[in-house]
Amino acid sequence: MKRNVLPNACRRRGTVSVIGNRMVGSTLVEVLVALLIISLGLLGIGGLAASTFSYNKTAQLRLTGTALVNDFADRARLNVFGYDLGGYNVAYGDAVPAMLPFNIDEADDAAAAALVATNDRSDFMQTVASRLPQGQVVVATAPASNRSMDIWLVWQEPEADAGPALDLFQAGQRNCPEDLPAAVTSLASCMYFKINL
């Protein structure tokens, strides 16, 4: 019986090829270097994913803040009389006013407008506090002849250590109102809006 015998140059022993009398294959050092390169690549991808998550969270907070301010401005536009009475001003640290029942047949227009403004302010402050981390509001209104509002949203953003995340955080700090307490200023990120009614 005749066996098929491969020439010496093409025989295989297990997973190692034999060419002539020399063995060819991967050494342990080559495998370790390949694993090191793959590990570094995976670590880089992990860091990139973490940065992306942080930027997405910051963008989400800013989008939420913009929507809340637009809603509050629309409420003030609908209640111009309450705006003229100063019902939309909010100082930093003001307590959230209680929501008051509203009677549609209110005889006094000024009382009705003030009640609507109080409820609008209460709803805005509660929503900001629940939707933004450590969320606070500052609203300064201009006189009735001008009818504009300066609105600051103040919140605590996730800490940024270095790089572009720190730059975004510091840019947000420059938007804060000047009368914030020093303990708040070091941790707060702010968005400023100028609204014309």
C-alpha cells in the first residue's frame, strides 16, 4: 500500500508549518505584542465612548433648558398684564410659590393676572428643579415699556477634569449671573437667555 507523502517543504505538524528543516509560526512574544496593541485600541475606544456619553448628556441638558425657557416665555407673552405687574421675576434661591387654584370668573383683572403669573413661575421653577441636576432659575424682567426678560438657568453639570469637556464647563460658568454665591459659582454651569415679548 502506497501512502501519499508530501515533500519535505510542505509538511504540517499540528499548527506549525515546516519549510525545509525550519519551523515557521507565531512566537509567544509576537502573540503578546498583538494582544497589547489590541488592548490599547479597545481602551481608546472605551475612552471615546465615555467622552461621547458626557457630550451627549451636556447637549441633552442644554436642549431641555432651551425648551423650558421657551415655554416660560410663551406663558409670559400670554399674560402680558401679569408681566407688567412684575409677576415673572425670580431671584436666585427663591422658594417655589405654591400653585393656587384659579377661578375663571375672577372679577379683578390684576388679581387674575398676578395669580396666573404666580402659577406660571411655580410650574417653571418646579420643572427646572426636576429636569436639570440641582436646577435653579434667575429671571429679571425689564419695565413694561421694554418687555424683555433675562433668564439664567443654573445647574450642576457632571464634573469635567480636562480637555474639551472642561472648556465647555468653563464656558457655561461665564454665563452665570453676577450675584451667585461663590460656593455655587465654582460648581455651576449656566445658560443665559434674552427674551423679547
